[in-house]
Amino acid sequence: MAFDTIIVGGNIVDGTGKREPYVADIGIQGDRITEIGDLEKAETSNRISADGLVVCPGFVDVHVHSEISLLGGRDQFAAVMQGVTTHLAAPDGFGWAPLPSKLAQELWHYTQFAYGDDKVPLNWQTPDEYLSMFNGQIPANLYPQVPHCAVRLGAMGWDARPATTDELKKMEQTTRDWLEAGACCLCLGLDYQPSANADLNELVYLSKVAASYDTIYAAHIRYQLIGRKPAWEETIEIAQQAEIPVHISHERVDDESAEVLERVERENIDLTFESYLYPAGMTHLAMMLPMEYQTGTPDEMLANLENPDVREKSLPYLKEKLGEGNQIVGYNKSGRFIGMLLSDAAKHEDKSNEEFAYDFIQEELAIETFVMPWVTPLEENERILNRTASHPRMMIASDGVYNIPHPHPRSYGCFVQYLGKFVRERQLVSLKEAIYKMSGFPAERFRLSDRGKIACGLAADIVIFNPDTVADRSTWFDPVQPPVGVDWVFVNGTPVIEDGNVTGKLPGKVLRHHK
């Protein structure tokens, strides 16, 4: 039997989290793994030695703002260089289809802080029309989710109120259109507009629709409006009322969440979460305003900020949120202060941190992005990260933001950091468990049946890396740094990384979930 490629003698970590690593050869034909075993005598024109290296399934990033950057630009291969072979679209419920042009442009303005200066058509009338843009154009696979921000916007605009029965029916139809197009999840950003305005009734209603398609519910939960612990509890309430598995975005295990996770175990609630394992987030400053001043279209919000009373009420709020001003400027419309601390930029403008932040939102038309460090002490941060790294309900996801001048280091380093720091150096989690948390676990959770494992008949999304050297090089002040130790990455049987170098090939596909 002849193979297109044979990977010889690698230490296979199969992505199940159960089987111990074992040495074998892997035969690839077309886009599939067709044989695993001793293939020394088999024919191939492409025999790759993986002696001393780990061979594992491609990683699945379930929360990443990458769908536009996958189409081109500086960061097109940033994630695949770390072994990510499948990206989920519509993180935080962000998405722009199917919307009338005016609404799509308003939502693009609102979400641009996570997508940079990319130009996109913004005229997709159906989910399939949007997804067709990626065919033959991307280096890794893209897997759609239902973008709740677009679903709500299309039904009722930016209104900060509960939906009517007719509006819920309209949202249901758009949700069904996405699920029929192969979306794997109802995805929401409940601190972002307009999703933040959805009440529990709306979330349960749409979750029941998603559950009928054997998909799940995933959300950036409602931290700003109700607080973290109540937001976890609201997610549990949705799980119970809608009878749907739930997933919480970019979380961590500290004393507050551990208490809720104990309840999750005790009551056997079908809940998972993901973490990127860095002690800082990344978002826009506008999110730090009182929620009542974040509502409306971007233009309406900006007009409201001109009101002296709004400024007066917002400044103390911003002062508390910003603390020492150790946020790092990642992106803004004018390109000012990139890579600087907010406090240094404020001094440059001879303003307090909160005055600078308020004015900056206005001056940059609310298109600005900052790295946002946690407010807890450094030692406490490391304790939390270590505790999170091995939690059985946690999977790895980057929340990467791309095509901006100064991204968060997780964009270039999330997956390899886990392998280098938490597996090899700190030995907090075994290699087989770590690979499961990056491949088999997210694939199972998000209904990706033919990815996430090394097995005959499955898609040939495969990573070959050196367990002794794999590491991130991306730092807080020099984030655009590719990783080391990832030698080969195959997507659908095609090498996108070859001997550590980008090949430029674009074998990624739009994947679809079907009940």
C-alpha cells in the first residue's frame, strides 16, 4: 500500500487523554490518517522521521478572534505555528452575518478592537454566504458558532431591553439558519453590546433551540452587570432550564470559581470552561465604562460621552477599574502610544489615568484595544494559574486577537506555553492530559467528530513537536514572536509547517456540525 506521507517512529500522544504515549508510524492518504503501526516497508514519496518527537492531533482553539486574520496579513499563520489546526468562529458572539449592510457596519465598528484594520465586505445575506468566503483561502480549519450579537442585532437593533415574543421568534429563525449551516454552538458575549441586553428568558429560549440540534451554549459571562459568581450561577441556571451543556469562556480557578465548581461537581452539571493561562486579558477600554453608557450604536455611545454629566459619573468608575494604569496599548485607530503603559501615555498627555482613558475612547471613536493585567498580586496570579492548569473541566483556548500592532502574547504563545511551562517545567499536568486539553477535549465538547484524536479514518490534522524545546517566545512588550519546537503541522494531510517553516499552503476547510 502506498501513502502520500508516512510519519516514522514518533511518540504518539493520541488526544484521548487515556492511552499512554506509544511509538508507531502513521500513514496519511489524502486528508485522512489511513494506517497506524509498523510501516517500514510501505511505499511513500514523503517519509518524515519523528524520532524523539511527539506526534499528536492538531489543536482546537474554541475561543479565538482569528477568522479574518486567517484570510491574510501578518498573523495568518500565527496560530498554526503553535499547532492550532481548527479555529472556532464567532467568539463572544461576534459576527456580521446575516445582517443588513448598515447594521453589519455598526457591529464591525463595535468589534473592530478585536480584528484590527482588516477590510471585509460586510454584505453577507446568509450564513453560508459568509462561510463561503473562507473556502480555499485559509491555512487552518474554521468551525462556525452562532454569533448571538448578530442574531440579536438583526432582530431588534441595539435596543437595551428584553426581546418581545416576535423578536424572539426572529432570533430563533436566525439561530436555526446558523445551526442548519453547521454551527456547533450558541456563542455569546454577555458583557458586549448588544448581547449584554439579553435577559435569562432569551438565553434559555435560544439555548433550547441550540440543544435541539445537539449543540452547546458558550459564553463570555455577565461579569460587568451582575458580578462573577452570579454570572457563573446564571450559566448553571441556563444549563438546567434549557437542558443544554454549557461552557464558560476564558476563566480561571481561584477561590471564588472553585466554590461554584464544587457545586458543579456535586450536582453533576454539564459545564466546562477554557483558559489561556496568562495573568492578563485583552479588550477595549469602553468595557470599563458603566454599562448604561455602553449601550446603543457606536455613534450613539460616543455622542453620549460628550455629555459632561456622563463624564463626571464615569471618571470615578474608570479610576477604580484602571488601578495603577498598567494596561498596555495594543491598538487604536490613530496608532498612538502602541506598546506603552496607559499610565505613561496619560503622563504624556498630562492627564490622570481615568481622564486619559475617557478621552481616548472618544478620540479613537471607541476603536482601541489594551492588554488588561489582573489586579491580584503576582504570587497569587501564579497560584491561580497553576491551580487552573490541571483542572479536569478546563481546556486550553487562546482568546487570541490578531492583525493589531501589539497583540497579547497569548496570540502567538498560548498552546506552546502550556506545553513548555506547565507540562515540562512545572510538571503540573502529564503530556497525555495536556494534549487532551488542547485537542480531544475541545473536539468532543464542541461536537467535532473527526478531529482531536490520532486514529485511523480521522482527519490528518497532526502536530509534530520536540517536547524538550517547545516553548513560547512572545512577551508582554515583544508579543509578535513565533514559538520554538513545533517542527511540523499538517492540516487535512497537507503540511502548513514543514521543518519549522511556514509553507504558505492553505488547506483549511469550513467544518460543519450536523446532528
